[in-house]
Amino acid sequence: MNVKYRQLARYSLALGAVGAGLLLRLALTRLVGPGLPTFITFYPAVIVVAMTAGFGPGFVATLAAALVADYWIIPPLGLLRYPNLMGGVGLAFFTAMGFVLSLIAGLYSRTRDHLEELVAARTAEMERATEQLRQEIAERKRAGEALHQGQIDLDRAQEVGQIGSWRLDIHRDVLTWSAENHRIFGIPKGTPMTYETFLSTVYPDDREYVDSSWIAGLAGKPYDIEHRIVVDGKTKWVREKAYLEFDNNGGLLGGFGITQDITERKQAEESLRKSKERFELLSETASSLLATDKPQEIVNELCQKVMIHLDCHACFNYLVDEETQRLHLNAYAGIPGATAKEIEWLDYGVAISGCAARDACRIVAEDIPNTPDPRTNHVKLLGIKAYACYPLFSAGRVNGTLSFGTRSRMTFNEEELSLMKTIADQVAIAMERINLIEALRRSRDELEIRVQQRTAELGKAYNELEEQSRILESFFRDTITPLVFLDRDFNFIQVNEAYAKAFQRDVSEFPGHDHFEFYPHEENEAIFRRVVDTKTPYQAFARPLSFPDHPERGVTYWDWTLTPLLDDRGEVEFLVIGVSPSLRLLMAIYLKTNAFLIFRPWAEQITKKSFRFKILETSYLSKGDTPFKLIQ
């Protein structure tokens, strides 16, 4: 569909160009006048069409121009015929020239199009090649950047891991070190590397071992060793491992190796070893001190072990003498006996040990040869360069000192001072333990004496209490006075035989029952509760008492006392009731009903005594109430 449109457009262009040539011819004729060549404006049209649209449109444009010229330009106008031979020849010549021009233009156009296609194709190939080259350049650039970044990452990784690397090329005689390898050995980059350069950094005592191991590696044995090197005056530890390459004849071709800085690991191992030794020393010291009942006597042995562990050369143990209030040398090591005799006794405030005991604090003296200090005069004469003294505490007070000195260094580190303090504390604790055990033994003996005395006193008191209890029990059982024990809720606990008989019940019937279950009385119950609340005894006279289970007995009258018994907290625990018939009431009744007897005592004779009682009994009987009934 597009091809048809393009063909139509090409031939339309041919007709349009002829029309334009005609219009231009007419316009020039008006401007210039007649006499213009017939085909002057059509030749350019044909050439343009042929050049742009090809041979076909160019030849169509030629034919169209010939017809137009014959009809509108060559006389006679408006007719398609030839008036003379010259007009026909001119028209034929134009047509032939147009054909030739169209053919040449078409050939040119095709050649141009073909060249343009070739140029386009070549250009496309060049662009593709250029793009491919650009991509290759970019890829190589990225690869270079990646390689550079990889090298940076490798250097960083080696720095973080403290692992350097090296490569040996035998043929080129080149030994290449990584940046981290240079850093580990402290050799600047650019320094010519040789085996001698490497060996010069090895710790002197390890050079023979390293050299023999390398020679063995060249013979085919594994090269994987650990040794020391010296960098800037400091000792470091490295691990080296090599992978050597040999030809078929056993000749060395080259090799690759790594160097790892293991200084921190070695330091950690050394620290762990020292910690283990320290733990074992402390454990052994604690065991020895706990196993003895005389820690003062084994201090010398313990000091010898501590001195070996800490690389110390002298030890002093002073104890406070309570009688003289001076310090006495209990144990020592690292000094002659004569010297020990000279410093056997120290006053408080004299030398470092005396000052530590006086001030109850640690004293550490370092760089003694170069530090003026009067307190260090004694140890300075012994060649001691660093000295640490710790007070021994027992029950909050100083009972001695323990000190260590060294002749090989000017200072102690914190770990060494910490160990000394721990040893001093263990010795102090052991001494305090023995003191406490002795004090406990004395206290135990005193306590046993007191227990025996108290046991005798308690035995005597128990016997007295048992006798009193027996007497009270006998009194409670044998007295003719009715007695009752109640709890604070008015339940019977115990009654005596007199009470049971007075109220006509068996003794076993009372325990577990409420008092007011047997003898209900609201007023008496309120009195009982008031006694519990106020904890105050109460005494009653002629109080009525009824018997619900024996109504035939009627109402009786009693005198009674209610006494609260308190516990250790001051609260009412028990109640005691003492009961007796109301004698006041009996006397009042007697006086009221027998007053005549009072006024004529003289009328009665002793011989009529029995008759008087009979009259009295008759008087009560006449009222339907007898003294015996009241008593009951």
C-alpha cells in the first residue's frame, strides 16, 4: 500500500513539475516578451523530476511537457499538429533530450540511492563497531575499576584479617608483597625485597628455625610455621604458610604464601596461661590456708610460690604484736637471715610496712632507685626496684602486712597488684578464720557451761513447777469449793468434783459444752463478755440460776467470782469461776422469818436447841422453800 502511494506521488510530481514549468514560461513571457526558447522552463522540470523521482516520472514529465508546449506554446496554439518541419524537429529533439536526461538522471538516482544504501550500511556497521568498541572500552574500564576495587577490598580484608600475602616468580626473579605484608613486617613499599631482607626482620633467637624450615620447604616439605619478628623495636608474632610450585624435575618455579599477624592471639594465649597459673596459685593458696589451723606458719611457703609466679625476689610478712604494739617479722624470703634479724621488729610509721599498717592502706613504691622516699631506704639497700605492701585486716582492724619486691623491673602492672591483693586477702581471711574459730571455741565452752547451769536451774524450776502443779491439781480436785475453767468463748475445759456434785452432773459431761448451754442467763452472759473485754475480775452475790433440764429444782441463788487469765500478749485466754451458795441471802431470810428469836435468846435453853432448829425448819417448810433447796 505504501509502494502504490509512493508511485502515485512520483508521477504526480512529474505532472506538477510540468505545470510549474508552464506557469513559469507564461510568467517569463510577460516579463521578457515573446521570443523565449520553447522548452527553456521544461528542461529544468524534467531534470528535477528525473533526479528526484527516477527515469519513469522523468520521461512522463518529458512527454507531458512536449504535449503542453505543442498545445499552448508552439503555434498554432490550441492544436496538436506541426505547421513546419522545424517545429516537429524541435519537439522531437526535446523529447529525445528529455528521454536521455531522464535516463541519465535515473541512472544517477539509482547510483546515488545505491551509494546512500552502501554508505548507510557502512555507517551502520561503523556505528555498531563503534558501539561495540565503546562497550568493550566501558567493559574494560569497569573491569579495571572492579579490579582496582577488588585490590582495595583485598587490601582492606587483609588489613582487617591481619593477613598479608606474597608471590615469588623465579624466572623473573621478582618477589611481590601485598600492602598488608609490608605493614606486618614494617618494611616500606618500594623496598627491594630479598630473602635476606625478610630474614633480617626475624627475631634473632628464631632465625635459625625459620631458615631451616624454609630450606626444608624448598625440598618439598610443608612450610607452615609460627615465629617472632622485630618491628620498630617491638616483638610481634606471625604465622607463615607457603604453597611452592615445582616443575617435573623438582625445580622451583615460584610460590605463593601468606603471613598472618598472630600477636594478639599469642598475647591472649599468654594471658590465658597466666590466668590459669594465677587461678591454680590462688586455688592452691586457698586450699593450703583452709587446711591449716596455723596460717602464720605456711605464709613463707606461699610467698615462695607467689614470688616465682610474679618474678619477685623478696617477700615480707609482719604481724602485730598485741603486747608491744609493734610489728614482728613472721615470715620472709629473698633476704639473708642477718638482714631479717635487723628488721625483725618495726614500729608503726617506720618503713613501708609500718606506714601501711599505721594508715591501713596499700602502698606501692616504684622506680625506687630513682625516687627519693625515706620509707624505701630499707628495701633500696636490698636492691629492690619496685615494692608493694598490703595491710592484713581482721575484724575491721589491721593485724599485719604482706609485701613483695622485685629487682628485675621498675613497676608492677595492675594484674600483678591484683594478685598480690588477693593473696593478702586470703592470708588475712585465713588468720581471721582461725581467730573466729578460736573465739567460737571459747564461746562454745562458755555456752556449754551456761547451758549446764541453765539446765540445772530449769530442772530445779521444773521440779518446783511440777510440785506447784501437783499442789494446784490436788487443790482443784480435793477442795470443797466448786471451781470451773472456761476458754474465752465460755466453753467448759475442766470442772472439779465439788462443782459437778453441786450441780448434780458427772465431771465428764461438761468439757466441750458452752456454759450458757447448761445455764442460760442473758445478764450473766453480758457480764462474762464484759470481763473478757475489760480483762477485769467480777464478783457476784446471790445471782439466780435456773436448770432448764431440771425445772423441778426451781431457781437457786449463788455467790460467784469470774477471774480472767491472760496470755503473753495480754489477751484473755481462760476464765476461772469459783461458786458457793449465797450465805447473805440465807441470813436475810433467816432474820426476816425468825426475828423473834433474836429478842428472846435468853428464853431458850441450850437443852432446847434441837427444838429451835425444828421450828426454823418448820418455818421454811411452811413457805415451800428450804435452805437445802436454796443451796442446791
